Amino acid sequence: MRNLYKYLILLCFLSIAPSAAQAQSYPARPVRLLVPGAAGSSQDILARVLAVKLAQQLGQPFVVDARAGATGLIAIDLGKTAAPDGYTLIAATSTLFAAFSALKSNLSYDADRDFAPLSRMASVANVVTVNINLGVETAADLVKLAKAKPGQLNYGSAGNGSPAHLAGAMFDVLAGVRTVHVPYKGAALAIPDMISGQLQFLITSPLIAVPHGRAGRIRVLATTGAKRDPLLPELPVFADTVPGFEITQWWGVVAPAKTPQPILDVLHREIVKALSASDVRELLAKQGATAQPESPAAFAAFMKAERTRIANLGKRANIVLD
């Protein structure tokens, strides 16, 4: 029995030792960071900021691979089937890891089963924007115009189930209006149509919208958080005009399931270090985003809570994604 016990201990040690040794030399080659969205999208901007810092810290390139299309599902499926060795990471989004999980029944992935959470990257309240020539100066003006022209105002989004889609649906329900949803392959792709007037309004991330607003190409009316955004203190809260309206957007980093724990530990430590760095936080703040480093357990719990919140919104707004 004593020999058997020693044998089992040896087997356990031998199974752990390769992973530990692998973690000590990790990363030994470039790491791919899959982004489920177009180049220039919010998740792409954030991923590139993080990738540069991780490359500095770990001495290997972190290559951002933006994959637009199918509302990000192409990148997610690539990440799901990638080798679980730490050399493929995925930028998690509120659309793919909360909204879709809450509102779609035929997903090709399970957010909990197929991925290992590492940390949230950042969160941000969205902004309500309008075409510069719409004649709308305030949130109250937008509500008044939408009521006067039912079914005539178009709003864009990054696709069905995206934060912008949910925001538009919430606007319809809470303001008692009827608008038209126009899905795109990414929020950044909707901006040109906003500028040209094919879209009348867009509720999206300030990372995408604020630079265009400051350049005078679109008008930014309000933020969509529960209170004024300290990074955009000049903007009122949309809920002051439409009570109960609140939409936030967030992004994180996950790895394929079954990635060895020692490698996950390295990645988590370095991601938190990067997001805690003052230069990274300043870069994110300039884009209107707040860094949100946290533990894998906290990130997992947050995503589950978000799914519950989105599911409740889906019922109220009668949103069903098939």
C-alpha cells in the first residue's frame, strides 16, 4: 500500500511538472489575440492597447487578429477550437458573452464551458449620438422627434444582440417610440452612415463615437450610465430624459478551455499588471473607458450577472435572437 501511495504521488508530480515547466518558459513565441469585430471597433482599440503592454512585459509580440463578420462569431469559433496552450486568447465582449448567451438558443459555443475567464479589460457607459443635420440638440429633442415620426428614424448597431441593438430596443420600450434597427458587422462601420445621414442616431461606445463628436462630424447628446461619466462630465445622463434607461458595455479576455492553469496564472497576473499601469489607464480614459482588472472568479460571476440582466431586458423588449 505504501508503494502504491508513493507511485500515485509520483504520477501526480509528473502530470504537473510539464505544465509548470511550460509556464516558466511561457511565452516562447508570439501570442494571438482574437478580436470579434472589425479593425477600429471598440474591442479592437482596447485589445491593441493591452497587446502592446503585454508584449513589453513578456518580451513576445501579442498580435491582434481582428475578425469581423457574423457579429463576432467567426472569431469566437476560432478561439473555441484553438489549441489550449496559451498562444491564442480571445477578447470577450458584452454581446458575445452576455447578450447572445441570454437571448440566443442555438449558439455554437458555451461561454462558461468553452472558455477560461482571465479578467475584464474595461467598461464604459455608451453615448447617444445623432446625425449633425437632424435638428436634434438634446435627448429631449430626440424623444420628441421619434414620437413625431414613428418608424422613420433609423439607428445602427454592431449586429443583432449587440449593446447598440439592446439600447435601441430599450429606447423604444421606455420612451414609447418606434424606431428602425439597422445591423452592421461592427459599430465602427455604422459611423460613416451616421455622418452621411442614412442613420439618424446611434447608441454606441464613446471609444467609437466621441472622436467624431469632437471633430464635429456627429453630435453626442448624453451618456447611458446610471450617473454622469467622470470621463465625460460635460454630458448629461440619458436617464434624466428617459427614466430607467441604462446601458453599459464591457470587454474582457478569455482563453480556450483546458488551457493549463499555470499558464492561465501567468496571463492573469500580466493582464492585471498591464491594466493597472498608469499609461494604459490613461490611454483607455482618453477613449472614455475605465480599466477593470479583476480575478477570474470575479469576471465569471460578473458575466453571469450580466446574462441575467440582459435576459430580463429581452423579456421586457420582446427581443428574441434566432
